[in-house]
Amino acid sequence: MDVLDILEAEEHRLQAEARGYRQRLEGLPKGCFTVKTISGRPYAYVAARVMGKVRFTYVGRADGGEAGRMRRKLQLSRKYKTALRRCEQELQRVQRARAPLRAVDRPEINHELARRLPAPSRRDFGEIGPAVRGSMTMMKGQATVRWLGS
């Protein structure tokens, strides 16, 4: 199993994980749990943005059971959103790392990629062929290649 296969498997795993988080978020409420004190009594509200404006929806007494359930649902929603954001960022990293490695197996891109490599790392990919094993790292627009042999 080479680097490209590992990155592809990781990409599929992250896509499935992100899909799962999106499905879980569909059934959960959106917004932020707030408590307002009116006439000395606490009341629970959910603040959510609706058509560009923040709207407060009444939940019930802050010490009631419905308010506790809504608070737990909103905490769970926040947890899933954070996990989904992390998962999508990791997926972008994997896709960026995979792009230059895919180019090594495509001869029409190999010469273009070799021309763009920094001078110390420049190799003619076309002569080596698709059996090349190594890693390629993109940093600040420059590719760095570490060869493990052919």
C-alpha cells in the first residue's frame, strides 16, 4: 500500500464521517440557549438567526424539563458542528496532499509538474514512470519531493 492509497482511504473515511455528522445535525435545533429574567422569574429562550435577524423563541420556565432537554440538544448540536468543522478541515488537508501525488501517475502532467519543482528537487517524472515511490509536500506554492526509489 503506497501513500496515495492511504490518502484515498483516509479521504473516504473522512467523507463518511462528515456525512454522519450532517445527518445527526438535521434533527437537532439551531441556535443558542439563553435565560431571561422577567419579573424575577427565569425563562428559557432559544436565540436563532432567521432570514438575517436574530429571533428569540420561548421554550418555557428555565427550571422546567423542556428547557433542560432543549439545552442538551443545543449542546449536542454545538458538539457536532465543531466535529464537522474539524472533519472538513482535515478532509481539505488530505485532498491537498493527494493532488500532487495523483499527478505523478499521469504522464501528461508529469513534465509540467517537474518544470514547476524547485531546482534542487527537479526530476523528469516521465523517465521514471508510475512506479515512483516517495512523498511530495506543497508549502507556500513550492513542491518538495522526497524519493524512496523507483
